[in-house]
Amino acid sequence: MADSRDPQDTPHDETDFPYGELDVPRGIGRRGFLAVGAGAMLCTIGGKKIALTKPGDAAKADAAAAMVMRPSSVPAKKPATGVPGADPVDKLTFGTPDPQPGCDVQEYWIQATQTLWDIIPSRPRRDQWMGTNLPGPSVFRACVYQQMSDGFAEPVGPAAMPGPILQARVGDVIKVHFRNGLPEASNQAVTMHPHGVRYNPEYDASYLGDFTRAGGYIAPGEEFTYTWECLPESVGVWPYHDHGPNHVLNTFRGMFGALIIRDRDEKAPDVEQVLFFHQMAPPITGLSRNYEAVNGRAYAGNTPTIRSKVGQDVAIHVIGMDNDFHDFHMHGHRWRKDGTGIFTDTPSLGPNETITARFIEDNPGRWLYHCHVFSHMDAGMAGWYIVEP
Amino acid sequence: MADSRDPQDTPHDETDFPYGELDVPRGIGRRGFLAVGAGAMLCTIGGKKIALTKPGDAAKADAAAAMVMRPSSVPAKKPATGVPGADPVDKLTFGTPDPQPGCDVQEYWIQATQTLWDIIPSRPRRDQWMGTNLPGPSVFRACVYQQMSDGFAEPVGPAAMPGPILQARVGDVIKVHFRNGLPEASNQAVTMHPHGVRYNPEYDASYLGDFTRAGGYIAPGEEFTYTWECLPESVGVWPYHDHGPNHVLNTFRGMFGALIIRDRDEKAPDVEQVLFFHQMAPPITGLSRNYEAVNGRAYAGNTPTIRSKVGQDVAIHVIGMDNDFHDFHMHGHRWRKDGTGIFTDTPSLGPNETITARFIEDNPGRWLYHCHVFSHMDAGMAGWYIVEP
Amino acid sequence: MADSRDPQDTPHDETDFPYGELDVPRGIGRRGFLAVGAGAMLCTIGGKKIALTKPGDAAKADAAAAMVMRPSSVPAKKPATGVPGADPVDKLTFGTPDPQPGCDVQEYWIQATQTLWDIIPSRPRRDQWMGTNLPGPSVFRACVYQQMSDGFAEPVGPAAMPGPILQARVGDVIKVHFRNGLPEASNQAVTMHPHGVRYNPEYDASYLGDFTRAGGYIAPGEEFTYTWECLPESVGVWPYHDHGPNHVLNTFRGMFGALIIRDRDEKAPDVEQVLFFHQMAPPITGLSRNYEAVNGRAYAGNTPTIRSKVGQDVAIHVIGMDNDFHDFHMHGHRWRKDGTGIFTDTPSLGPNETITARFIEDNPGRWLYHCHVFSHMDAGMAGWYIVEP
């Protein structure tokens, strides 16, 4: 990430971890924050209700999360009994599924890690849509899922937001060796919770208080292997994200990614792009202003520039990853709305919901895509789609 | 409700009615209220625009509603003429429909009533998801639809939120004998307006100013019988709610419920649950903080715990009942999105819109369901789904 | 518009243009503004991030927009080279499409113009739903698309919000002769960007900074002819709106309208109505309170009153045109949700998304339609639907 930073972007000591008070520009009161529609949030962590309204407030939530003790039920197999609401199903244990006959294990090594992340990496910081330069700083300390080589030997490419795309076909199992590489001092237990695929409770990857199983609380330095099944009704594109005790903050910091599950004989599109639409608000980033981001970046030229050629089969999958609803507009194109007989060029989506724009490309040129919530596109939720003849 | 209250929950004199200023904790300024995203609202009542931003503000709206006079058009049959916008259709009168041949009258006796309602009835107040205890108080004076035995002789079970589920099949008529059992002193006219079924204007149950018909203004102590037809396109699960002069506040206080209309030969699912997703904000409850509720309760262990067994046909219907959009995530499951060919595990819904998750159960264990708007799940909009092997 | 104004509605000098500070009632602080949920917005114009939170703030955005220079790429044909992110596709040029054989050119002359627009034109200002009178003022200086006769000779009817409905069939091209009739002094370049139809980059009608083509920056006094193709997948009802450098503000001021594209042999419904659901907030109108509008009007009796007769084929198309999500409820009716097999009476829609309620009328009387976001219907987003026997 070194080349994407400049001096004004590094107010934070590299040795810090994000779970302390960030160095936030002064004078950014709640007024300015709310004025840009940034998301005041309420978090429930360790029994404390914590309101996040301004830069730095995340530190309160992190402090609460750091005090969440390992649940008595973790490691699991030890039944959750004698706690309010305990049920016989909490004593059940579950095996690890195998692939269907003739199908495969798709194996991934993934580590939760911190990284300095630049929301507007172009220099000068540029909004190519409006043809203007933007002020900084735009770097914050993100938490992301980083793909590793076998045995966590070394990173596969730089740490990035979103995490790696996990791919499989119906009948396969996806096996994720997950390691919490966050600093010990943060004491942040995290997980990797998938949508769409089938998992039994051992692999739900969710912190559930007294009912948490082993995969729902992975402390710094610990590892866990998740195994998930790809059913016929798993076909589609789905998000994964943190579901530990501090899941909202850590998800909003970048702990999310996508799974793509296809039928066994399904042809992949020629061009395929997953776009996460998500807010990056001052309480999360410690920066002074709100960004509406696509895959962690804001403003055309920084957000993903998608490329295709006339005649190609193009699929763009958009997933919401914040508290807001969005809709996806692509200039110069239209397609059938997912699973229906009608045409659209601006379908809506909610948090963790996926919509897909799929079409055979027939319209060369430079096109804008953007969220059609006007205040979102104006705060950076836009990008280029370039079609060659 | 006695066993769900404790001393700190009864700041209100039982003889009070909710239409006065509630005893609200001091020092909860607008800042804290907005900081948790609670819904500042604008109500239009009796010609007054009233902004609700903090505990106690509902009293202003109630006072305005109490001054709404009986419309000159009620009781109806008396045409609305000589008023701005009057139209010949306002002179039309309409009969009471009968069931189709071979079909039935589904008859209900329902009374609008006040009840002390505990948003977190567990003691200690418990968020089982996060494994923590919560502060109180959590009781407020709700308004709900209570099912009564024939002739309003006596209540059928305790007053609860939501009101009773009304069930019928295509060809039936639903006949609701409705009584406004709210205190005379409140002077709150209320109604019972259904979605999905067919009704003529006499049974629309909506206050419409000068064009109100008899069923649109039921004053305290009054009764009215609504008759609604179940058409083939009424098949589905639909909300009902107050649509009187103060409908927004009274709906937000708990005056809502569901209708389930099936085809004549349609098999009911083995397990069926209706979940209302709705905010319970300080201006409505008089409590100091905002809750995001499911069926009037907040936090897993208080919200409905749904139970099923492997092999059962399960249907979960989710209906929005506030100003917000939500989406419904169920861990460990996925299903076809309503009326389409695609799979989902997180469909979106708007106010008074219904989505259904329906599947054959195959995945035993303890599962979390929740709204996937992160700030909503963190404020209580979550619950348990327990599947026995 | 003369008869829709009264003295208290004309605080603005007719010779003013809306791009100066409006004469806003004093004492309307941010508190009152936020209390009614009105939309604080962030605009990105000319590289400046401008927060709009109160009446008059739009002037800052307008001033920024007035300083946006003509892009070096306009008029086009001159390739955008030597600018960051330039791509070979930016050098491509594109011809003007013709209709398919046997199909037609649908030709329109449309001018962007200012008009004084009354949000509540009834006198006294009336909310017929609640049967009450409303305070003023309710007039502001809007920007709209006005239909003109051939050669811009003269207006075809009064300037109104929304702009004219453009109609065509599959295989046709729509040719819009567009003229920016806004005051020279405003220096507001505007455009006319359509959804649904096919256009090549010359006719995208979007300001794109250094990559803007001629149709994306039409300065006051200038003209441009857009040509758009109607494909089989263009069938439906779609919005058009401004997409110039100040598109958010100008769209929110009224620069929007609809296209209806039908199959060649498709029968038009007997009754067809397009309803735009959109907020009219103090930063845009300069008025002291927020309105939730339908086609620029607020409150039943001011918003469109739709009329039909039993037996008619009715289509009501609802399009979102602000930052919010809405849903559309029609009393006494239900229909198949767009492109699916399920029934609804309250479908959701996002910004620039269209939903359609279509049914054969069978239920005479006076009916209410409204957004079912409770706070929206209470702020004016409601109207009448009158069905004759």
C-alpha cells in the first residue's frame, strides 16, 4: 500500500492498532457529521449499548468488545446447559460434511488482518466523474480478509477490501482455514460467516453468547476451519462477513467478501464483477467526512473500473454492506430484474442482499455506474464501465 | 402482564391513559435520541403538523387527535356534499357481501384496548444473543387489538402485540365485530384497516376527513362490524392496522396484526410464524431509548423463538410496520424469493410489505434470525429459530 | 400559475432566479428541519463538497455549479486525451440511430425552464384526507421540462412538474430537441438523461468531467438533439432527469419526467397515470417545512386525483425521485407484483425505480393511495383514486 499514501495520510503510528482513539481532525462536531447523512449507529457489545456518532467513537465499542470473555461453550462439544434459554439442541454435535460424489473440496486459507487502506488512492485524489480533485486525508486502518497460500505460508497478493472471492459449484464443499491475524492487544475475536451455502451449527461462524460454538469466537492468533456445503439452492452470489462479538464495527471496517456458487455445468460469464456498496463513516474510519464507497473506494477512477468488449457475457453483482438501502444504475444498459420477467436498469438492494445485472454487451463506450440514491452517488458511490468495440 | 413487570417498570399510574405526558427519564435530550437513529416523525392530525422528536412528544399529537370531531359524513349513508372535492361517488352506498357458494363466514370479535407491554419481559432483562443483561425500564402503555369471545363477552387470552391472526380461505368473507375499548377520556377514534382482502368503501376502515364512512371513525365505546371478501388474489399474508385520525401513533403503539388467506385446498404449513419488524421509539413509548422490535419485543429470548423439526414445511412471514425498510436474514437456510426463480436468504421489505421464507426444514440446531440492517439487529431486531432433529 | 398564488406566496421577486439566496422564513433552524426528517444532503459540485441542511443552502451548490467550466471535450469529436484515466474508447465517435424498418421517429421539443410552482395549489390550502386547512406559503421557484411546439415556437401547455410523458414503441427512435431555457445568469448547464432506452455515448446526456460529450453539458441558451432507441427490453415506464454538473439539485427542483415504451402491438391501458414520489425539502424549496410530494404536489386534493370506471384496464406507475425508498399502497385493490407470481398492494421502490399497479377495475368508490412510509404519507404523499360504477 506504500505507493498509495502520502504524508498527510499517515497521522497514525504504524504500530498502533485501530482499537485505540484515532487521530481525528478536530472540530468535526456531530453537526457536520449528521449533515452529510453519515450513519449514527447503536452497537450492542458486551451488554453495553454504545452510540457512535463521531470520529473516535468506535474506540468505545472496541473497548467493550475487548472485554467480551470467551463463552463457556467454546470450545464446543461442551453443551450449553444451565444458562437461560438452553435447549436440548444446544447439546447436539455435528460432523464435517464431505463433497457430493464426483464433486470437490474448494480449499482456502484466509487471515483476518489489519491494513492501511486508502479510500481515494489516486494522486492527486481525483473524482473523474466531476473532473475535480479532492482533499485528504483518505487513509484509515481497515480490517480485511486476506487470502494466504497453503498453511498460511504467505499472503496471496496485498490485503484488500473486499476479501477474496470464494468460488465453488453445486455439490462441492468450501473449506476455509481461517486465522485471526489481528493484534493480540486488540482482543478482537472475529469469524467468517457465509450467506447462501449450507452449514451446520458448528460452522455458522456466529458469536451467540452462551450458545456460541467453536467457530463463533476466534481470538487473535487462533485458527479454525469452516466447512460449508454448496446446495442446488446455493447457486448465486452471496456475501460473507464477520459475525463475532464486534461484528458490526469490524464488518464496517472491511471484513467482508463474496462467494460465487454455480451449477456444475454452468458457464461463467466472460466478465464478472462483484461490487459492494457501503458507507465509510467517520466513527469507523476516524476521518472527518463520510464516504459512500464501492469496494472500499470512493469516486470514479478509484472505485472499480470494469472493462468488457462488445459480444461478451457480462455479470455485475451488487451487494449492500451497510445500514442503508441502495439501488444500482448502469448507464446505457438494461436487463431482466433477478428472477422476474421485467426489465430494469436501477434495481434496489438491502444490506447483505445481492442483485445481478447480466447482459450480452452491445454498447461500446465509457459508461457511468452508480447508486441512484442521489446523496450516495454524490459522496463517491460511482464508477466507470468501459466497453471496447 | 403482572409477572412481566418489576418495580422500576411501573412509573405510570395504572389509572392513567397513555394520552397524557408519560413519566420519562429526565436528561434524555434530542441528542441522545437522534444518536441512536430513532425516528423523528411528523404527524398530521386535525390540521396540525406535529414534530415528534423526544419522549413525551406523542402527547401533543394525542391532544390534537382528541380534538378531531366526528366527520359530518359519519354515520354514512348521508352523502358528503357541499365540501371541497365532493364527487358523485361519495353518494354511493354499498351492501354487505356474502361468502361465495359453499364458502364460509369467518367471524371475529376484536377490541382495541390498552395494556402495559414489556418490550424485554425476561428477568433479568436478557439479550441471549450477546449473552448479557440489559437495563430497564422496558414497559410502556401500548394499544393493541385483543381477541374477544362472541359478543365481546370476555378476552380470549391476554392483550398482546400483534393482535390475533385472522384466517380465511378464498371465497370466504371475514366479519370482524370491532369495538373501541380505549378510555372515553382519550377521545381516540380508531379503526381496523386490512390489506389484501377486498372491501367496498363502507368497510375500508379509513378516516378520510369529510369523506369518512361509518367504519372510518369508531369512537371509544362504539362498535362497528367490518365485512371483507377473500378473492383469489387475496391469497397471502397481509397486515391490518389502525387507520383512524391518529393512525400513525396508534399503529406504532401496537395496533396491528395479520391476516392469512389461503386457497380453498391449500395446505397450511406445519410451522407458521408472522414476524412484524418495527421500531419502538421514545416518542411512542416514553422510554429513554430506541428499540428495534419483533412483535413488540426486543432481543433474542424476548422476541419470538420459533421451533420446528426436520422434515416440516416451515413458513415465516415478515411484515414491516414502521417508517423503515428492513431485510430478513435466517441463518442456515435459504429459499426462493417470493414469486421469482432466484434464491435468497436476506430479502428486503418496506412498511406494510410482506415477505415469506418457506422451506422444508433440513438443518437442526439453534439459529439466529435478524434484520440485516446492522443498526436494527444491534437494537434488538433478532431472535432464535430452534430446529429439532 | 397566477391563480394558484396568493400574496403570502410571492416573497420572491419574479425577476430573481432560484440560484440566489431565497427569502426563507427566519428562525427555521436545523433543529426544526431535521425534526421532520428532511433530507440533509451532500452535493459534489465543481470539486466542492457542500452540505445542504437548511433553507438557502442550495445557493452554495448553485454558486459552485455556476463555476463549472465547459469541459475541454465539449463539443465532442475532440478526443479526451492527456487527462487522467483517458481511454481509447473516449476517442470513439458514434452515429445517430434510425428507427427500425416500419417504425417511427417520435419527435419532441422540450425546454428547461423556471416556473413558480405551488406545492399546495388549493385555496384555502387543503388536506382533503384529514379534512383540514394548511398554512402557507407553498410556492417556490422550480425548474422543469416544458414541452414546446415544433421549433420551440411556443409552449404546449403550462410549465409543470413532472415534464411531459414521452411515448414510443419498440423499434422507434425518440428524438428530443432539448433547449436550456434557464437564465443566462444562472450559468446552469443541464441535460436530459433517460432510463430504459438505448443510447450511445453521444446521447447519454451526462456530465462526465473530462469525458463529457456534447449532450452532457447544455449551457443556458444552447440546444442539443438527443436520439434514443427503443429496444425490446426498453418496454416499460422509465424516468428521465437532469444529469448535468448540478444534477441532484436541479432534479430535486423538478427536472424529471417519464418515458413509456410499449411493444409494437401492445394495447395501452384505458387509464394510465405516472406518479413520482419525491421529497421537497427546505434546502431545495426555500420553504420552512418539508413536504413529501407526488408529482410536485402535497396532500390529497392537490396531488393527482386519478379517475376510472368499473371494467377499465388501469395502470398506475410509481417512480422514486429522491434519496428515499417508498412503497405504494392503493386502498381497495391488489395486483400481481411486477414480473412475479405473487399478489401485493404495497410494493417497494427505490430512487429512479418504477413499480406498476395494473388491474381491471372492479371496485367503485373513493379510495386513498399513499406511500406507506408513515412519515411520508403524513407529510403529504397521498392522493385520491375515484372509481365510477
